[in-house]
Amino acid sequence: MTVSKRPRSKYLILGLIGQGQFGRVFCGCHRKTGKLVALKDLDQHRFPTHEFLRELRFLLQLSHPNIVTCRALEHSREGRYLIMDYCEGGTLRNWMDRQGKLPLGMSIQFMKDVLQGMEHANSKGIIHRDLKPENILLTLKSRGWIARISDFGIARLIQDSKTGSDNTGSPAYMAPERFYGQYSLQSDIYALGVILYELVVGARPFSGQPQQLMNYHLNQRVIVPDTVPLPLQKIILKALEKLPARRYKSARQMLSDLDRLSELIDLSLSATPISVLPYPPSRSLTDEPIITHALPGAIAALAVSIHSQTHDKHSPCGSHTCIYWAISDSIHYQRYQEEANNFETLAKVAQVCLPEDIRELKVTSQGCVALTNQCIYHLNPDVSQFPFLSAELIAHLRIPFKADIHPHSQWIAAVTEDNHLWVWHRSEQNLDSTAHHHSWFSRPQVPVREAVHQVQILDDHHGIFWRVEQGKTAIEVFTRRGNFLGHWKLSLEVDRIIPSAISYRVLVIPKWDTHGPLLMDLKPFRMRPIPIKVQLPVCVAIASWGYVMADGRGHLILLDEYGQVVGRILGPPSPVAIAMISKTVLLVATNVQDEGELHWVDLNQFDIDFIF
């Protein structure tokens, strides 16, 4: 069949996620169901048909929770693909590169996962021959992250092990006999010993060029640091014996020793591969790093909008900051100008009252949008008549809803309690950011299958909403035209999804503290744990350099854009909302009984080893 006559692929490719020795791996989704999959594109020149079919034969024999399963083979006009399970956590190598040495409990659990997968493969008579962190993938389940073996591209049958004549593989993880073209079950055990050593020590037992590695594996004795518990040292050394006969006879044997180790040692296993914050709260460099202002009422919502002179040509001054806070049914607005991180008030507080209590404020480049129980309002501060604030009604939905607005006020999406998606567009003639009143028009409402927990706009054309169902979270993608593109599920219950300064990256706050916060990339879909071990945050602020998370005790955790901890501050207790006023100044809202307080926290006044 010619390429032009082959059917179109059933899968839409979302992005490249990896490059193996035999081809590329893509993230994709089924065009009809939206199910996420990995598509392994096997290059016909480097991976001829007989090799392709051989790997497929191995994969079809393997069905185990700790092995990446092959779901289908597709030969379409787009190419030849193995359709595999998608593992959103990426490779074990990715995790090790980000964090170095993983916590002992998680390292042991990952190794036990891999051993269970290898036990199943061995029971089918298959030897992997290329076990390494790059070929171990991680996926998130309800009990936490689990490891799965992938890439059986150079696997062999046990019955052929005595006739092997090649030394294909990764020299850093190859058993001594592999350098002479010999392999057996014990060759995979040796590779697992190297991986286990690297997990708990933070480096491989040997490093160097291929010829040096060969010499080390053949002749040099392995030394395990004394910091590793003695029972675990014995397991590693047995797996790394030079002679195959002295190693574990099977994956089951090594797994049994690790199970006994788990009973002997408190591994302090946590669901996220993280350590406790490595330092106490940052020391203050001044006597007054936090300035507090009292307010006449409990704060319900807080938002900060930062404007430059180029965005506001009517402004009598340069860049300025607009702070909005809601108390019951009233919205208060104050404008500040930043001079070397000293904020000076430019106007008195403006105020506008709405018919309902305000439940949420959402900032945009043109100001702020207020959400009540049934209505959406656009707040219009008049830059020429300080202090003045008006509220323009965008929509009266008459029933409760969840909504979000585009950062530049181009469109709004809402899902109502009766399960309908509404989308509003701003009129083209009102896209001038200086206009005080905007015309909005709505598209016909679109039915949604079930109630949703949150709506999030991603870019100029796409948004997501999500719901929790049966212990999982279903995420659905839609367009500003009201069309649905696909969906996928997370194996945990989500409490909040928060955008970031990086396109298509969001912060996921789970409902329970079993997993800890996660960073989720949507294009292509990837998830990574955030390396902190604290109470789940009650509020989060987005910064140009990352995030600030606050827990109920007032601990402020500063994270860079990759989720790494860069600082910790002991801030005001019981925060209800936080927002960045500038690159280095944080605004924290708290309530004491029926009165609110706004606290200015200058991050530059703390001993934080980070360039903002």
C-alpha cells in the first residue's frame, strides 16, 4: 500500500517527549476518546521491520503494572508507531538530574517496582539487556509514584543467552560479562545494582569513557559509602558481584531482600521524592521587613495589577501598582507607585459596592474582574479622576458558576451549575486597553457532561476545566469557540490548579497531602513533584520568577520556575490571600476576627540566596 493510500493516524501528536537509540517518542492523544498515549516512532533505516516485529513480539507478551504496556501497532501515512502507555512523570533520569540523590524510602520503592516488572519479564523468558534510569519511567497512581520498565529494543530470550555475540548496551550499567558479548538474567541484576547505588548515593559507582568503564567493571572493586545503611550495602554489593554466579539468582531473590530491609529500617517513605526543607526560615536583614496596615473588615479576596506607562498613556506617572481587595459586597481599590521598592500611595482608597458578596477577584492587564455568586463584573478604575472605581456588569448567569478570564481580557469562560459552558468575547473595537467600558458578546452555551470544580484559560484560544470523580481528576480541553478537543485523567484528587508565568505550565495543589504539590506541563503533558515537604498551601502567588506558597501557619515558601525551593520566610499567621506587588514585594492578607490586615513583605530584606 502506498503512503498516500494508508489511513490517517487515529492519534493526534501533541509533542516530542524523548529520543531513543532507535527512534523518537511522542506524546499523543486518541482523536476520538482523548486518551493520552506514547507513540514510539521506529525509524525504518535504523530499526528494520524484523527488529520492529521482534520488539513488538516481546512487548505483547508483557502485561504488568511495572512494565510500560504496548497497546497497539499502527502503520499510517504519518509513520510506524508502537502505541504505548503514557507515563507523565518522565524518566527516572530526569528526576535524578533535578534532585541528585533521592530519599532512601522512595529509592527502595522504585527499585522494588522495577524488580517486580523484571520478575514478570523473566517469567516470560525475556532479558532486558539495557536497564538504566533513562529506560525507567514514572507514572502517578493513587498511592503515589510508581516505576515502570520501558524500551525492550535490544531484549533477548533467555534460551538465546548462551549464543549472544554482541555487547550492545550502556557501558555505565553493563555487567562485566556483557563486554564479551555474554548475557543472562544476572546481567540485568548487575544493571539494577548500579541503578540502586546511583539512587541512594547520588552518583554511579564508576564513571569515565567507555574503555575506562569496561576496565572498572571488570577489575575495580565497588565501594559503598558508610552513609548507606549496612543491610542495603550488602544488597548492592551482592548485585554488583563481578561473577554472575555470585549475584542474585533472580529478581525475586533481590526483591525479597529489599522487602526484609523495609522491615528492618525506618525508610520514612513519603509519596513525593523530596526531603524536608534544608534550612530554617531566612533571617531578616532589617528590623521591619514586614509592614502592616489594618482594614475595617474581613478580607474575602485580593488581587494586584501592575501597569507600566506604555500600558496606560493617561497615567500622570510612570509604572504603578493597583491593589484590589474585597470586603463583603464592596471592592476597595488603591493605587501605588513603586520607587526603589518603597511604595508611596498615589490616591485615596476608591470603593464600589455590588449587589452580592464578592467571592473572587481575577486580575488582567486591563484591571480586575470580580466574581459573585451569579454575576461577572469588570472593574474600571478611572485614571483621570482619582479616586474613582466603577463596576461594569458583563454577565448575570442567575445560578452559581466557575469562571476564568484571559490575562489580557480577550475572552471569558464559565461553566454554570446546570452544566453549561459559556464563552464571552470582547468586541474588537474595544481591545484598546485604555477604554473604560467594554462591549462583550457571548457564544451559544454548550452542554457539559458533569459539574466542574474549576475553569482555567490557557492562552488566546484554549482553556481547561476539571472535575473530581471516583478518586481521580478528569481534565478537559476546550476552545474559545466552545469546541471540546479531548480529555485525560490524573490518578489523584485535585483541589486547585494555578497558572504560572510559563506558557502551558500550571501548579497543581492536590486535595490531600499524600502527594504534595506538582508542576504540570500541558504541551506535551508532563508532571513533576515539587521538592518540599510541608502542609499543603492555603494560598499561592504567581511571580515572574516562580511561586510563593503560604500554609496556614504563615510559612512562606519561595519556589523558582522549576519548583525548586529558593527560600522560606516566617510570615503573618493564617493568611487568606497573597499576591506579588512587584518582583520582590509580596502582599499578604490576613483576618483577625472581623478585621483584615494587609502586610507588605519585602523579600530583599531577607537573607535569601536567590537573584529575583
